[in-house]
Amino acid sequence: MNIEKKQVLEKWTEFTLSNDFGMSVNVLDFGGIITRIMTPDRNGNFENIVLGYSNYQDYQSNPNYFGALIGRVAGRIEGASFKLNEKTYSLAANNEDHHLHGGPSGFHQILWEVSLFQTAEEVGLTLTHKSADMDGGYPGNVEIKVTYTLNNHNQLILEYAAKSDQTTPLTLTNHAYFNLSGNLKNTVHDHQVTIDSSRFVELDTELIPTGKLLDVADTTFDFRGGRVLSDGFNNDFEQNKIADGGYDHYFIFDHTEEYQAILQDPVSGRVMLVKTNEPGMVMYTSNGLAEGLPLAKGTSRKYLGVCFETQASPASLHHEGFPTVILDAGENYQKQTVFTFRLED
């Protein structure tokens, strides 16, 4: 096990976590951004399996949220406002008329405090931040701690902890774009996905939840038995068309299987297993990713990665029947998502 660190910009440090089997994860203290994950293919070739910029300066704006920690609230908040305890709170409208991923001053834009740890079986870092009352328009002084752990089972464990002195919305996630082909050799068209979910959230044309939950049965959103992502890329199903020919939807987990999601690339043999105590996740297939951005090992294009944003649902701020994002004053927020990397037998 090993930790290395290097200064990549004047105030930024990048940490490299490595295990005894060659897997490594690179994380910036700025935005808690995962810049690189190196894993082997079936032939033992170690390659990067996440999207990241070739120039660190590009993370300063990072409109695609590559690899970033997202908060206070991941996802879109309708109308950039919410009502809580009979009071209306206004947020920055940074996605048309709506609020996205904590706004322009969200957690993806801050420099986190970092502490490191290492044992014989795991290595990691803990990111901490104090978000002041009305930071970004949200009530409450919130203390946040996010831990990234890499172990010798080729698991990357993300643990989120927080506490607020006022009742407030909070749901955190990581916005890594995965591409298991390695070094961006292919798009994710042929990646196979399995999701333990029988319901997903219907979106309107502005990608805002309508308040309805739809059954996945007999649609391109039924991933319970596994299907390739391209099934939804060139499909006439209205919900795929709304998302610019792909997926940008919240799936509610049934929590009936050991893993809530599985991603597989048949060419490289890489498999990623996702286990979480979150109630659901947004799967985003980079439908809105612009072409030609300079990335490590290539340039950006549509469908180059897939995000598994495990979280609660901000739709709960405007509709009943959705996994809530409300954190009560004094309550401990504790969430975990484990990404396990394997090879197909």
C-alpha cells in the first residue's frame, strides 16, 4: 500500500493511492476530484477507466463535473428554490431556471482539508469542510467528512458523513465518468449495465422530475437482467429522447440483490460492482458531453462515459413519494458506496 502526493497547481495537491496489486486512484484536494483510476484488463494491462482533463487548469471550471464531489445537493432542484418549515429558500439558477449540483459555488469548487491514513490492507484520505449557514443559499452550518479508501480487494470505498445545526437538504455523491474500455479506446455503447431497480423517475423536457415514478418493465430502462447502454441511445422511447438520446434519470433501488449496479465491458473484461446504502442513483450516459475537450488519453465526445451518482432524490423537495434529501438538525448523515473492480471469469 502506498500514498504519493504532488503539487499540480499553485494551491492544489494530487494524491495517488496505490494497493499491493497495482490498482491506483488519483484524487485532488480541489473538489475531491477523482482524476484517474488505473485497473487491469484481462491481459494484465493497466489503463485509466475514468474521464479526466489532460490539463489540470480545466478543473477550475469543470462544467461536466468530471470526478468531482457534489453537494450540498446532487442533481437538479426545480425552479432553483425549495420550501422548508414554511420558509422559501432561493438558490443560484445555474442550469436554465434550475439549480444543479450545489450551484456554481458547490463542493466541486472548494479546496478540501486532507488527512491521510495507511494500514497493511488499505490506504486512503479523508476530506473535511465546514459549510457555513446560507452557503449557496442553503440553511445550516454543516460539517462534512468524505473518506476515499482503496484496499487490497480492489475496492474503492466512498464514505460520506455530515451533521448540520439546522434542518437542511443534503445529498452528496461523486460524479466520476466510468469507461471500462481503458484509456478511452471506445465509447460506452457496448458496456453492459445491471441495475437492481424496478422504478425510475419520469423527467420533463428540462430534465426536471414530473412527480411520477415509472415502471421499468418493457422499456429500455429495465436493467434488472442486464442490457447494453446503446439500447437507449438510438431508441424512440420518449424518456430516452428527452435525455438527448440516452439516460440522465434517477433509478430507485429495490435493494433485493447483493449489488445495486454492475457495469461490464466485454472487450476488456473489466467489471465494476456497486454496493451502496443510498436509496437510488442517477445514471448519466454523457449525452450532453461536448466534442473535442482535451482529456487524458483522448478527446471528449458523446457517450464516452457513464456516471453512477448514488444519492437521494432532490425531487423530494417538490413531490411526495421520493427518497428524501432532508437532513434533520443534529442527525448524523452517513452514506457509503463501494466500487469493486474485477475481471470477468
